[in-house]
Amino acid sequence: MTSDSPGPGRKAQIDAVLLKLPGVIAKKINNLDAYFISDRMFACISGNGVALRLPVATATDLQFSRGDVVPFQPGGMASSREWIQIERAEAAEYEHDLPLFQAALEFVKAARGR
């Protein structure tokens, strides 16, 4: 198992949160378990966290206001400023982040038309 691969139980718990959002599908991309809306990735599992794409201002605010949010750096590489990673010890706790996942989904859906 690579550092970017979650344990099967952890992935199942994250799937339970994200796949209940309307229109969301899961795919494997570049060794990441990723979540898509309208063929665009809005979240993925990476290491001990879940990364999601949000507007830059929101992503920056979350990094400064929450101790469990860090920049998304898949494989140690810097990502864009729109991507953050939420790191929770227990995957079931991602249920508390449902509004953020919904915001990421809406952001990516809206970006499609640009």
C-alpha cells in the first residue's frame, strides 16, 4: 500500500460520505481514489486526508482557521492554491465536512462553464 492509498475501511467510510452527494462518482486516477462531478474531480483521498477544490479565498481561510486543514501536496508536490486537504484521524468524522464537500462540488460544477 502506498502512502497515498487509504485502508479499505477508511475509503469505505469516505465513500459513504461523498457518494451520497447527487451525481458524484468515484474513479481511480494517478493512484488516487478520486471523486468526480460531471467528469471533473472535486475531491480525492491522499495519504491521511481528503483533498478538495475550493475557491482560493475559501481554501486560504480554511488553512488559517482550522488546524486540520493543510495545502494539498500529492506525492510531496505542491498543488494549486484552490486545493486543500482535510486530515481527520477518524474517517467517519468527514461527515462534519459535508458542507465543504458540497461547496467543492458546486465550485467545480460552476467552473465547467467558464
